[in-house]
Amino acid sequence: MNRARFIGYFMLAALSGLANSQVYAEDNLSLTFRTHYGQVDRHFGPEDSEEMSFATRLDYVSDYYLDRIGFDASIYAVAKLYADKNTAGLPLLDEDGKGFTKIGQANIKWKPTDELELRLGRMRIISPLMTDTDGRSEPSTREAFKADFQVGGAKLYGIYSTGVATTGQDSFGSYTEGDDGVVILGGRYRFSNGLGVHLAHGQLKDAKRQTFVNASYGIPVGDDKLSFDLYHYMAKGIGDQSNLADATGSDGDLDTYLSSLAVSYTHKDLTYSAAYQRVGDDLYEPSWDGFNNDRSVLWTNNSVQILDFYNPHEESLQLRVDYAPAVVPGLTLMTRYTEGDYKAAGETLEDKEFNLEAMYELQQGWAKGLSLQLRYADVTIGGVGDLEDMRLIAQYKLVL
């Protein structure tokens, strides 16, 4: 039995139990509107990109029928408002610069016990080794099976994904030509002293395995707070590497790491942060298929709007300031500067990125909840050239 038929039978069987049930008041139906303008000015190679889209998202989250079974679904509709130049360079629209409609999520959720939840179907995955981001017109989604299990204070999870529909695409693509799936196991725990740990390990047949380790700890300093975040990723080729899409070193094998330490200090409305990141012998790519379909991102501070600073032997440093003025509720401001360098073909190359973000959410009135956001990046890519990236986003969510 192929996976599509199995998923269909599973969902049909589960839905049959819901067919005669009433819709509970706890069910949630929401409609989100997002207008997104994006512009990329490149001072090298490909022509510039400019697009504007209007996205409508319908999300349904059901209650648990008999406290055991439910169904969640999302539909994404993206309309073209404007597109010019290199429309595949953002992307807010599809690869042809047009709008589209797709079923983003459609999954059955089942709770055999109060501590265990199982999901099967189309869904968004948010984990350090597989992330469906939501920074464009619509988020990417996966064909997956996911299990969440709570044991005491530990939150454990397992993921098996066979395909992904990335931003701007209405169909699912596989991770390999043989339709092999990615398997991930992970868990989080916070000790009584405030120390938090997060561990995850995943692999794709004849491609690679990835391991993620994170530790976070906060210390009160009077009314202020000092926080530490340590991240460590490891990647290694497995099997015959016939499914490996990552760039490797001269030996043809993948064996690398990426480590990061971030320190932040919060004083009243301001948070000051500094982060250092270092990469091993090979390029560190978080994607499972070389970013062909899977656009997963790193969870480190130095993974920013455009760059990830993950080249071989690259060392990078970031300075950042966040400001959320209490006198203007709903307003948040952020600026950061990240710089890294590495050697390639005997030449020292430098990556640089300056970011500025401003966001305001209306706190009252008929448009309460409407958010307006500006994201700007000034980027230097070592050995390539400079670019500027600007995004303007307006979003409003209506709970029906």
C-alpha cells in the first residue's frame, strides 16, 4: 500500500467517527489576511526582484471529539498584486510570478492517552532539524507523521516526513528520487534551576544524519536578566551518500559541525545581545535535500534574514539590540549587525549583514490586532557581491 493511500484510509476512518458529531465551542476557525511587498536589489548577477502578494489563510483547529480525536486543516490562497523582473527571486508568488491556492494542512490528531498525541497528514513542522518557516506569503508544510509524548517534565517528539510543499509551490516534493523519508527524534526538558535542554537527532537514508544540542539558562540580575544560549549542530554523511545533496569537501564525505554561543542582557525595555558562531570543515546546510524543496533553517542567532554564515571554517560575530518601549504598547524595534569570514581557494572572504526591523500591532479600535512590519537587510556576500532586501508586511487575523 503506498503512502498516499495509507494516509487517505487513515483520515477517512478517523473522519467517519466525526461525521455525526457536533462542532464544539472550543473549535477554532480563523481567517488571516496578509499583504506582503518584497524587493531585492542585487549589485551582481541576476536581475533584481520585486513582487507584491495578497494572501488569505483559513485555519481550522478542532476540539477533541470524546477527548480523543480531532482534525486540523488550513487553506492558503495567494493572489498576485504586482510582479516585475526576476519573479523567482523572492518568492512571494509561484515560479511563474502568478498566484495560487493550495491545501496547506489537513491532518488527523489522535490522543490515545492524555500524555500522547499522534498526527498524520499535511502539517507544519517546527523543530530544530526540520522547520516550516512563515516569512513569505504562506508557510511551507509537510506530509508527515508526528508523535508528541510528555513524561513528567520532559516533552518528547518523533517525526517521519516523506515530502514537503515549499513556499510558492502547491505540490509536494520528495526528499530523494526514491521517496525516502526523514526520521527525527527529539525532546526538551527544563530543570528546576531554570536550565533548559533540547536534543534532537535525525537522518535520511544514504544522505546524512544531523544532531542538535541546545542548552539555555537565565540568571536574574536585580530587576534585569542575563541569558545564555548554546547551540551545537553536527552533520555526517551516511550509507553510500547517493541521496546527499550537501556540498562536501575534497574527500567527497560530509563531516562537519556548527556551534554558536549567544549572551543577552535585558534591562527594562532594552535587550542587548552578542553571538559567536563557528563552522567545521564542510558547509553546514540544515536542508535535507540541498534546498530543492526543503527550506529548513538554523535556529542559531547568526542565521539572519538573508545569510546563515555557515560556510566551511567560517567564524562570525553578531551584535544586536531589541527595544519594546512600554510607553508605546505593540511597538517592537530591532537592529543587528553580523560579520563573518572564511578562506576559499587561498582567499579570505567576508560576509556581512545589517538588519533593521520595526513592527507595530494596533492595540485598540476596530482594527485591533492589525500588524504592520518592516524588514530591511543590507548584505555583502563574500566573493559574490552586495544586495539590499526590503519587505513590508501587513497582517490581520479574524477569529470567526
